[in-house]
Amino acid sequence: MTTEITTPAFPESIVEGELTKWYKREGEFIARDELLADVETEKTTLEIPSPVAGTVAKIVKPEGATVVGLDLIAVVEEGEAPVTEQAEQSSEKPEVTETKDVTAAPSARKLALEQNIDLSTVRGSGRSGMITKGDVEAAIASRTVRVEAKTGRTKAPEPEIDEPSDDTGERVERRVPMTRLRATIANRLVEAQQTAAMLTTFNEADMAPIIRMRKQYQEEFQRTHNGTRLGFMSFFVRASVEALKRFPLVNASIDGSDIVYHGFYDIGVAVSTERGLVVPVVRDADALGLAQIEDQIVEFGQKARDGKLAIEDMQGGTFTISNGGVFGSLMSTPILNPPQTAILGMHKIQERPVVVDGNIEIRPMMYLALSYDHRLIDGSEAVRFLVAIKGMLEDPARILLEL
């Protein structure tokens, strides 16, 4: 009996994807739920496991092929592993990739399977003890060191890569195609600038109150919330939610000639990865505490770095926050994330002389930027929205009291 393997159904926001990698070749045996292929879409990488055990009878789509939702990519002939392969597997040490008591990220499971690492022996550093890819890499490095110490062997030197010498005068160029994610980012940024009347207003906030609060309560916060660290982003998310309640147009979007007012607060948090910028969404942020927001942001960041963000993690969103300050940006103008009509830009905290009650003091200041669609939001409303956020950051009690 044969089973056809298809790509998953793509949501309306994703038109197509690229089949980037096959983990099995024709004629090879694949176990049930074993990873068969990866498909990269404009938002994330989808892992396609085999729903049955059997032999890969046919690969329909080669690596690099463009695929759509429910596209046939392979055919598996159902059956047990060949006797010779079963014998080989029985002679080897069992590979334990995950048990019910072990929680591991998909990328960690994949790497552990490839390197024959028992996940039950790996200490997880992720949230709630989750094993990350970095934990498995550390276990591999530790195993290598032990083997080398026991055998007296040293690691072979890395092969040298021949590069053009500067004295040859050769000027080298390298042309590579954009990834699907990078191409999508490029198109959406151009679309945002061409379709919206985008303006940016600036202000600055004294971050001393939040810095003092974090310093005073950090240890107790971590003990109370199972190790969750109190960061800056949760304050910005909550301050944004409270400001959005006062200025509903900033939380709205334009659909043709209609204004769509959103009665919920789904806050997108921009995350930078090696593949490009992604924006996972914290749902119903108004109903979450600071610890819950921090947990979600940490989880999204780990998923983004591992390329494991689900499509639903990035769909929707009524307002976005982008933090260029982590890279040292002092001031910038963030670009809208359509169909949203506003985006808040955070920047580097830098000590500067400011006038406080007639005296010059050194304070940790942060420039804030709000880019907005002038078709819907007037300048006065954008300025007052940013002033409201500034007020809550400089007096965090206002966030909790909803003042």
C-alpha cells in the first residue's frame, strides 16, 4: 500500500513555498513521524514528517522546487524496515531522542537523532527545562572532549579555504538568490512605503524608574515566576496596550474605504534572525501579566532562532513594537507592518544630561519613535499616544493602575 505525502495546507496569507531539503532519498526506509523534508515559506520553515513507516518509493519534487499547499511531493510504500537494516539497528545502541519526561525543541530532537544523543542525559536551559539546540550542541562538544581525552587524539585542524590574495588585485563578487523570507520582507517594506502616508513622531523617556524597579525586584520576580527574568519589553507591551485603549485609531486598520476597529490587543514583537526579521504576535496582551509576556517573548525568540515559528505565531497583530536598541541604534524611523497603522520603535538606553526640576542631571534616556499612517491617524493623536507611553514608562505604577 502506498501513501502520498503532501505539503500542509497553507493559510490565505501564504501563496507558495520552497522545498529546501530532503532528509531521505528514494529507496531509503523512513520511520513513522520521522522527518522527511523541509519547506520554507515567506514566514517560517515547515517540517514535513512521514505519517507512515515504509520505503520512499518516489520523490516527486526536487530540492529547490516551488510548492503550494497540499502539493504532492513524495510517495511512501508502507512496510517494515528491511531485515538487514533491523539487524544493524539492533546491534547499535538505542537512540533515545525524547521521552514523556523530556521536553525538547524540534531542532534539538533532530540534532540529537543525527548525533545519537540521549536527550534524557541532557540538561535543558530553556523555559521550564526545555532542551534547546544549544544544549544538544554542548552535549556533543562535551562527548567529543571526553573521547579525545580517553584516546589521546586531538581534533584535526579545520581545512583552509583558499581565498583570493590581496596582492592579485582580483575583485571578487558573489551572487546568491534571496531567500523567500528576505524577498517577502523586501516586498512588504516597499509596499508599506508606497501605500501608506507614513510619518514618524519622536519623544524620549527617562528609563530610571523601570531600571530601579527591575533592580529592586529582579530576584524576587524570578523566584516567584520560575526563573522568568523581568525585562524591558514587557513594560513596553503593557504601556502600549494601555495607550491603545485610549487611542483606538492607533489599534485600527484600513480595509479599502473602511476603518476596522479591533476590540483586542495582539502585539507583534519584531525579532531579528539570521534569515531576516520576523514578527511573532503576543495574543490578548491586555489579559497577560508581565511574567507571561516575558515568557512568550523568550519562547518566540528561541523558536525564531531555531526557525521553528509556526505560521499562526505570526498571523494577525494590531500593533507592533521593534527594538533597534539591542543593536545600538540611538534613533530610527520604523516602517509600518501592513495592514497595521502604527509601529513603536525602541532604542538604546544612553545616559545623557537632562534638566530635572531646574537642575542638570545624568539620566538613562531612550528615544522613542512612533511611525503611523497619516491617512487614519492625525499628528496630534500620534503625539498624544507617544506622550501617554512616555508617561507610563516614567511612572510604571500608571501601567498597573491603568491611569
